[in-house]
Amino acid sequence: MTAPLALAAITDEFSPVDLDRALDAMAALGMTGAELRVVHGRNVIDLDDDEIDRARAAVEARGMRVISIASPVLKCVLPGGPLLDSRFQQDTFAARHTFADQPALARRAFDIAERAGARIVRVFSFWRTVDPAACFDRVAAALAELAAQAATRRLIVGIENEHACNIATGAETARLLEAVPSPALQVIWDPANALVAGETPFPDGYRALPVSRIVHVHVKDADVDDHHPTWGEVGTMSVNWTGQLKALVTDGYRGALSLETHWPGPGGDKFEGSRICGARLRDMIAQVQGSGA
């Protein structure tokens, strides 16, 4: 019998300021994993040790665990690179860090992961330029260095394919994985981000990836016009989530499916939007696994 896929969420999608409210809603939906990105209105990377301890305790008090630190590492300008691609919106989630900050930022992210009991540290590939291929070697070198550091701590660096960064699609991610074979570098696969970048995420982007190196999956949905997304209810927009979920089950994926709503919600109620999307994702997972994929 196939083990049930774990359901999780980035907590600030429910509330960026009230962690307890977010976790109560997540637990009510049957979620077992929490990603920390913005807590009490601040990026997780800027929290002190006591604040991290309290966040972990709040998560674990609800029978959940912290599975990922959604850090902003390498979400910055790569000096000397081509011009930035202005078509893509750059979301920083209460983080303001430069290229010079990245070594200290990475060390702190690894420290936080260890303290929170998380296995994964999410990272990026510098803000997307008009010529991502010209940045590839430097991006690969930066990720190889992060992976080497993570390996010494028995952590995993999860490169998220982010539409506003140089590694945005499944195809670009696959090339990076080939260049950096370290098992400490794995993928946080985000089909909606690939869609915004101009790729058909499923089946095209997904099939380019080695499934064995997908450690985590972000779930959100959108319609896209010239790289501009309109976020909406999961399973009702342009990402083929039914096909994607079936493929993950069939291919033996064992990580979490983590809600990253982005949809402003009905009447601008983001909390309710996340609750709706969480319930829908839960039901979609149950349907796919109940059908045997």
C-alpha cells in the first residue's frame, strides 16, 4: 500500500504575523509539516535562537514538525552579471540582503535548520537576468559550495526553481543537477514557478527532472499572461495538478506537498484562501492515492 503523501504549508501563507493562528489552521487540515519563511512579520533568517526555539515548540505542540527553512539565500543580484530581466516580479518576503551578505546568511540558515529540526534549507540562484545561461557556471559553483557546506551538517540544500531567478524551469534545474551531482543538492520543485517562466510544468518540466532528487514540492496555481501570473485556487488554474500528483505517486515520491498559496483569497482574505487551497489539496491527494494513481 502506498504511504500517504505528507501535507505541509509555508506558515506565513496563512498568517505572516500570527504563527499560532497559522498552525491551528494547518493542523485542522491534517497538515504534518511546517515551512518557516516569515514569522511574526520577520524573515526567519533574522530571528534569534530563542525565537527559533519558540517557533519549533509551537509547531511540535500541534503534532507537526518543521521540515524546511525557506531561506532567502542567493535571492540577490549576481555582481557582474547581465542586466536583470524586468518581466519577473522579485518577492523578498521581508528579506533585504546583498551578495556580500550571502556567506553569513547561509551559515545562519544552516544553524537555524539544525536548531529547528529541519532537514532542508531552501535556496535560490540569484535574480534572473536577460541571459541566464551566461550566469550558469557561477550559479553552479555557488550551489556546489552550499551543498558541500550542507553535507558537513547532514543537511540538504533545496534549490527552488523560481521564476524570478536564473534557475526557473525544470529543464534549467536538470542542467544544474547534472553539473552539481552532490546528493546534498536536491530540488524543491515548484510547477507554478515553471509555468510563469514559460515552461509547461507537467509533463514537460517534471519529466526533465530526476525524480530521485526531488526532495520537496511547492503547491500553488495560476494562469499566466506574458510571464505575469494571476494566482488562484489550487486545482482550478493552469497547472495540471491532477496529472502532477498522479505522476509523483506513481514515481514513488516520498517528500511533502507544501502549500504556498499566493492567491489573495476570496474578497482579499488570504487566510481563507489558504484554508480553501489546503482543503482542496488534501482532497486531491486523497483522490489520487485512492485511485492507485
